[in-house]
Amino acid sequence: MQTLPHSLGTILKALRHVLAADATPEAVLKDIDVPVWYLLELEADHITVADGDTLTLICSCYKLTVDHPIFFFLAPPLNYGPCGEKRKKR
């Protein structure tokens, strides 16, 4: 089995920071019935296999389908810019 460079938690955290402009988990989930703790546990990789329906709802908050994050699993490291420069931590 192939080892993926990014965990689901890393991807969800990056989506929240990039696509939701650093929104809080509460702000991201305000329109759906998903508890904030669930997103926080996913982002911390404490839940490694997400419920499919819940993951679909979370992805919809970012205007993505559940298929989109699959591309991020195989993407280069998320802490590098488009030209290969290392991004600074916030």
C-alpha cells in the first residue's frame, strides 16, 4: 500500500486556512449540523477515517465535493509555495 504524503487532518486544516481564509471551525460549520469537536478531531488526526456523509458536509462548506481532497493526498508538501519556496509558519 502506498504511503500518502498528507493525512486527512493536514488536508482539512489546509483547506480551512486557505479556502476559508483562516476561519474558525465554528464559522466553517455554522450552516451545517456537524459538531465543531468533530472537525477539530479530524484536523488533529485523532479520527483517521471520517464518516462519509459528515465528510461530504464538511467539504461542502469549502464548495468542494468529497472527491476533491483525494487530489491533495497526492500533492507535494503543503508547506511549499508554487515555486518551491518554503512557506513561513503562521
